[in-house]
Amino acid sequence: MEPTIIRQLNSGSADFPARLASLRDRWEALEVDIEDVVRKIIRRVRQDGDSALLELTAHYDRVRYDRPANLEIPPGELDQALEHLEPGLRQSLEQAADRIQAFHRRQIEQSWSYVEEDGTRLGQQVRPLDRVGLYVPGGQAAYPSSVLMNALPARVAGVGEIVMVVPAPDGRIIPAVLAAARIAGVDRVFRVGGAQAVAALAYGTGTVPRVDKIVGPGNIYVAEAKKQVFGQVGIDMIAGPSEVVVICDSGANPEWLAMDLMAQAEHDELAQAILICPESALIKRVLDVLRRQLPQMERQAVIESSLDQHGAIILVDSLTQAVEVSNRIAPEHLQLMVRDPEQYLPLVRHAGAIFCGYLSAESLGDYCAGPNHVLPTAGTARFSSPLGVYDFQKRSSLIYCSPEGAASLSAVASTIARAEGLSAHARSAEMRGHS
């Protein structure tokens, strides 16, 4: 019997709802007692500031700095990293940056207002945030693409200052990350990571400035820290492990499908790759390709663990049912690898990003297509959206009452206020109405 690479589900089985639910419950794999650990780290940084950062960096990143100022990377190092970057990589990062900026410029919201018949003016004033913090992973993996995707929308939005934190295990940071920071226009970079970096951005230290919002992916400790500081500072989302759902028909290339699954699975052991298909013959060909290609993958062990623990291939009755199942999962990435994706696009209710057609590989979206790759995970696409310019802008309502408007509105406001037992509210409104 051939070894099982990835679990197989059938939508017609009696136990399908339960097995599908178990796929969605990946967060149980992250049940680690870290709340208290993170809370203590945050408390230390709030109380001791820079000295706590130095101690925690020495402990977790195994590097000691003589003084807090050494935590900040001089701008010249960013310039040098970009200057010495391999030309092909530099060109690719710059091309990706151009595409990301072009897409996000279309998201800019403008202030607006309108005037009612009585002269009252109502509207909305849109302003960028003053300062944002960008967390960039730098431990087991470092992603210059993440720098571009997080920093460029903030830059397009007009944020006053972008502050980046990145862990430097043993004092090392991949030069491409620093080069990407220069390309994206990051203002300040600090070599500090983990929950302590999140705390520093949220509350400020003598060296690291306090920000208005923290964005960017990290490990479970970073995610927990963002959750704990939310309210003191804004956050983008609580990101979980990455995931993709691939819906395909008989016209899809099994070689491409297998590689798409493995591309997702190679992120880490907790990544999730799911194929949904109404064609049993195509499923068999995909499985054959997986068995043949897996031994050739550089990250074979990671891919095998991810597919075995969290992956699935689901046989359904139709493509319509495939989309229904996908909506129940609400995936971060959805690939519609079908002949006519436009036919099924209106049926998709929940997905962070939708890749339409055989040629639209999810990996293109990770790097250079243009839309943001920071997406809602773990089913949160039911109520969340991709990171964008709107995450770095805030809106203030405008109310400018004319004499006639104040007179008419005061009567309405006074009646409602007195019904709520708030007489001062009522009298405040009535004074304007009688002026």
C-alpha cells in the first residue's frame, strides 16, 4: 500500500462535517502556556524600558549591546545593504515595490463632505497615522517581501514615521531585509524582536519610540503580545499559520496543483494546504505527482509534516459545492484553478485573496502581483480584510450646523435625550435651537 501523504475527505461521508471542522481547528496545535510569559515580558519593558530590552535581547537573541543606542541600525547600514545587494534580487525587489505601490495608491481614501438644503455641512476628514511600527520576522526565516508589503501601504497613506523592529539572532540580519527597508522608505530600524519588541513599540522606551499602530507577522509570542497591547495601540490582526484552498476542475494541470500545495506547505509545519475537487481521476494524478516530487524538495521534511498534519484533499460533487466548502473554511488564500473562474467568483463569500484561473499562482501574490500578502487567517476572512492603505488612515466625522440645521436637529436631539434621561444633553441641544 502506498504511504499516506495527505488525508483524503469525501463530502458525501457521514463524518465529513466533523472532519472538516477538525481541519479548521489548527489553533489547538498552538495551545502553549505563553500568556503569562508574554505578560511578564511586557511588564518588564514597561517598567524598565531600554535596560529590559538589552537584557531580553541578550537572552533571546544571544547578543549583548553596550548601550541602548546600539539597538538602532544606522541609516548607512541600510544604504550599504542595498548597494551591495545582488543586482538581480535588487531589481526584483524594486519591481515588486513599484507594483505594490501602484495597487495601493488606488486604495487612498479622500476627505469628503456634502451640504444639506438648510446649509448644514456633514462629512469625513481622512488623515494618516503619525507613526506606525512594523514587525519583521528574523529568526528561522526572514522575508524582505514582508517589509515591502507592510511598509509601502503605510508610505502610500502618508504615515509620518515608519519604525521597523527585526530580531537579530547572534547579531545577524539578512541584508535583503535591510535593503527592502531602504527601498520601502522605512525611517528607523531596531534590532530587537519577540514580545519585547512589540511592548517597546506599544509603550515606548528611551530609545524605541511609541507608535500608534503595530503591523506585521511574527511567531505565536509576537501574536500574543499584539493581542495583549491592543487598546493601548492599534494592531493589524492576530495572524495565524498560513493557508491555501485550491479549487480545481479537470482542466487543471496536476503538476501545477501539486506544486501549489507544496509551496504552501513549505512555509512551516503548521501551514495548511487544501485541495477541493470534483474529479477523482485528477485527485489521483495530484497524489502521484506529490509522491514523485516530494523527495526533490529542499524543505521535504517541513512539507511532509505540514501535509500530513494539516493538509487535505476533498472530493466534492461539484465546483459549486467546492466553493461552499471553501466558504466554511474562509481561507487566507483561495485559488480558483478552473476554466471559468468568473462563473464562481460571485459565490465566494469568504477569502483573503482570490487567485483566478490556471495561471494565477498564489506564490505570485506573495511577492509581486501587487495586492497585499498580509491576509486574514484561521477563518477570520469571515470578517477581516487584507492589509491596505486604509489600515494606516483614520477618519474623523465633520458636523457643521447652520442656524436652520441647528433649529431642526435640536428638536430631534432634545426629544431623544429626554427619553434617555439625559436632561443636560437636551438643554444643550435646545440652546442651539433657540439661538
